[in-house]
Amino acid sequence: MNRLTRINNVLILLFSLLRGINYFYKNTLLQAISAAVLLIVVFRSLPKMKPATRAVILALILVGSALLIFKRVNAISWLNALLSNGNFAMLLILAPMISAPFSYEDYQGELKTLAQLRMSNLLSFLLLISVTTHLLAVMISIGAMLINYELMHPFARLYRAEEPFLKTLSRSYSSSGFWSPVWGSVIVFTAYPDVHWISSIPIGIALTVLFNAINLFSVWLEMRRFPGRYPDAVAEPGAKLNKRILGKLLVVASAMIGAIVLLNHFTGWDLMLIVSIISLLFPPAVALIQRKVPEYRTEMDRYWRVQLPKSGSQVAMFLFAGFLGKSLSISGVGDLLVNLLPSWLTSRPGLMCAAIMLMLIIPGILGLHPVATGTAMVTALVPANLGLTNLTFALTILTGWLITIMMAPFSATALMLSSFNGRSSYYNSVGINWRFSIVCVAVFSVLISWIGPMLS
């Protein structure tokens, strides 16, 4: 590793440290210093990026800057826009450490045997991914994708099913938006007195089952059309499960998830900060308990030499995607969207639901986070004036919000998948999900327009 790369690694870690301190100690100067450190890292990384990635980042910078200049905002607003994805950037930098305990023993070898013996068919494997990712996402949000990708991705190769695995991981994570309390979309449950989160959980779970069933059905159709595309996993002769190692894996995974859940419950800290802290502290704690300190050192050496140098371009994409989204919000573009719904849709609730979803999805693809458009719509629109009940409107916003997160190239979901597989964020969002999203908008618009009035 050359000297410049080592300096860059130190600066990346310094930003994470400053960001963590700034969470507890609010200080504008500290914010400015952390932003300056991050900008140095980003602009040092630009020459090493692929031309397409560099072009996207420069476009995000130019468009976001133009909006803020046009609005004539002050320096604090510029700083807030620049650091709007700061916690996500910190998570992206530190989260790769969290997988270290899963390399202390041959857990993946045992999981491979488990897949070959008990999940020989691709659909059974994807069903496991759907259930575990969704349940983890409800508890620990974006950390669910990190855990399941690290543990399960190697086994997608057993079925030659990289793309179905990515689709299922993305979609099952997004489905948690139907009822998870950690999504920003829970604003709909505070906006209307007759729509309660607790009473909406059964509806959310039912919609979740349908959402993931559509995904698995699409894979089944593909398997029927191309019978030899995804072969069954074949167990090696004499393969047996080592239940002791699998039990240890379950204990380690449960302890990690439990630590995140407990910190989230008792501290109320930002979830991105919590996962970052666990990424730092959990691996050495497990290494000490299991007497695996040499293995921990090996993993941290790999993190320093391999992971950190790659994170510059990923952090840049995260940083300026948030910058553009915040700039669009500050400039008032999100508020303009609420005036685009034509009045004739009020007599056609199914089409109205679809139009509302598209008003979240299309700007999301262009870079506007649903926090901006969704909040503006919930604040400015009166469901009764749209021909909808409060519950119908709330379910429509929830559905449109989660599809937007799945489809947006600059969402945490797409950017994290890109950091995993090295493919563009467009491939990991629009590329793998556009057909599925069209089907979901059509199906859920009709379904919600029907069940909303019935359950209100």
C-alpha cells in the first residue's frame, strides 16, 4: 500500500470519528471540519473512479449546487446539504468490519452444506432470504442487507442465481416499509388520528406477504421458462451438518442483532450510528471471547488494505446523492409536486393511488428522496379531496415510498448493493426492479383502493 492510500484511509476513518463525536456534541465548526475532511477524500478519489461514476457524481454536484445558488441559501444550509447523508457515509465506511466474526470459523462451509442438503431448490433458498431479510430489516433496517449479503451471497453461486439473489435481497428489505417503525414513512401514522401504527400492522404484514410472493412467483415463472438456468444445489458425497458450528453461528448472529436492537431501544440514537458502533466493538469482543484474536487481526488487515481504499468512490456517491436530495428539498421542488394531481382522478381511486405512487417513484429515480416528496404530500394533501379515505392514502404513501427506495439509484439500498457487487447503482435499482415495480404499482393500487375504504 502506497503512502497516499494510507493517508486516504486515515482521513476516511477520521471523518467517521468526527461524525460520531458530532452526533453527541453539536458543533458547527466540527461539522465544517468533518465536511472538509470528507471533501478531501472525495476529490482525491475522483481521478481513480470509472468515467461513468465520475460523470454521475459531477452531475450531482453541479445540479445540487445550482439549486442552492438559485435559492441563495446561507452557509449552514450548504453544510447541512453536504452532510445530509453523513451518517450513511459513516455506516458505509465502518459496516464492513461487522462481518469479521463470521470469518473466525468455517461458518460459510457449514451454510453451504445446509443449502445443499436442506435447500437444494432455488425457491426454498430465496424464501429463506425473503423471510430473514424482512424480519431483520424491521429490527435493524439497512443492517439487514449487510448481514444477509455477507452470510448468504456465496451460496447464490450454487444455483448460478446472482441476480435473483440481489432482487430478493432488495425487495424483501424494501417490504419492511409496509410496517417497520424505523422507516421515515411512519409519518403517515402521525398525520391522521384514525390511522394507527399498531392496528395497521396486520395489514402491513399481509401486504408484505403479497409483495414477496410476487417476487418469488416471478422467479418461478423464469424457472419454468428456462428449466436449466438455475440448477439445484447438489450435496457433496458424505456431506453432514456440523450442528455445533451452526449453533455457534446462530449465537453470534443473535448476539449481534440483539446488541443493535438493545442499543436502539434504550438509547434512541440514530440507527446508522448504532450499527457503526457495533461494527467497531462487536468483532473484537467476539474475538476475545472465542480466543480468535489472530483471525480478528487478519480480518482488520484485509479491511485496511482492501475495503477502505475502495470506499472513497462509494462514499462520494452517497455524499452527493444526499446533497442533491437535500438541495431539491431546500429549493422547494418537492412542494411543487403536490399540485400535479389532476382533479379527474378523484372519481377513479385506483388510478389516483397509482398517480400518487408515481409521484414518489419518478422523482426518486431522478434523485429526490421520498422523505422530501412524501412529507410534502402528507402535509399538503387532504385525502378526502382526492376521493380517498385516510387509510387508503396512508397505505398508498407507504407502498410508493418503499418502491421508491427500491428503485432509486441513490438510495441507501442501491448504493450498499453497489458497494457489495461493484455494479452500478442504476443496475442495482432500476435495472433489476423496473418490471417488478410496474407490476406492484398496478396490483397494489387496485388492492389498496379496494381494501382502504373497507377497513376504514
